[in-house]
Amino acid sequence: MLLLILLVVVGAFALGALLGAPYLPIMRRETRGLLALAELKPGQTLIDLGSGDGRLLRAAAAQDIRCIGYEINPFLVLISRIVCWRYRRLITIHLANFWHVKLPPADIIYVFLIDRYMARLDRKLTAELTQPTRVISFVFAIPGRTPARHNANTYIYEYEAARTRKA
Ligand SMILES: C[S@@+](CC[C@H](N)C(=O)[O-])C[C@H]1O[C@@H](n2cnc3c(N)ncnc32)[C@H](O)[C@@H]1O
């Protein structure tokens, strides 16, 4: 029984590692610099693709940002819903594989993935965004895109809406 529980837990964490990035949360002190660079405004909506334990969502909600997280690991979804409870009016966390989610409109999309998924992410954003969206990538740059701003570990990109490009 213990072995089964262990396998389920390990499997949940392995799934995230296989489909986007292993669970390696952003450090709390780094969230401050990232949010400052992103110039978020109260009332805006932020999506975290692979929201982990919800710490970036919480830091953004503390600035009155509406937040949507997608997380594939059910244990992390449970933990993040608990720790984000205080901001439940601002934060929604979905148990989902974000590659299969049709992205809702948002002002900002935040990701902390790994290098090998950045090109796939770019294709998804390019195809699906319905409004101009600021995309923030922690650690890894998006290949073929010039960031509007960046610092040592954060890249900020301005994506236009798919509709605009086709017109
Ligand atoms: C490097 S962690 C980043 C966590 C959080 N965004 C942060 O910055 O602290 C990546 C997270 O993405 C999740 N993840 C990876 N692939 C995913 C997918 N396809 N759909 C949903 N979540 C995914 C992992 O389970 C993990 O929690």
C-alpha cells in the first residue's frame, strides 16, 4: 500500500517533468523582481502555465491581479488551493495539462518551463492569443523572439493577437 502511494506521488511529479518542467518553484524573493519588471496593474489578469505551489499567483494576487493557474500535478493543485485560499476571489487553479487548454484572454502569461518546450510554447501562444499579451518567461528565453525587456533571469515578450496578424 505504501509502495502504491509512493508510486502515485512520484508519478504525479514525473508527469510535470515530462510534459513541461519539473517542480522547481521560483524563489520568493525572485517573485518581487519579476513582478516589478512585468509592470502589472491592479485589475489585470495573469495566467501561470504550470502554477506549481501557487506562489507566483499569490504574489500577484497581493497586488490585486486576477490569476489563473494550470497545474498537472494534483498534489500541487491541492496545496496551492489551500495556500491561495486567502485570495480565493482573485485566484483560480485548474488541474489540467496546459498544452490541451485553450487559453482564455489574459494580460500576462507567466511560464517557468525548460528550454526544450519554449519553441512549442511559442507556437501555442502565436496560434491562440486573442488579445495583445505580455509573456513572461523565467530563466529560459523564447527562441526566435526578441524580448521587450529582460534582466538576468526574466524575459518579457509582447505578443500580438492571432486575429490581428491574419487581418
Ligand atoms: C518549474 S515549475 C514552476 C512552478 C511555478 N510556475 C513557479 O514559478 O514557481 C513547473 C511546473 O509546471 C508544471 N507542469 C509541467 N508541465 C505541465 C503541463 N503540461 N500542464 C500543467 N502543468 C505542468 C509542473 O508540475 C511544475 O509544477
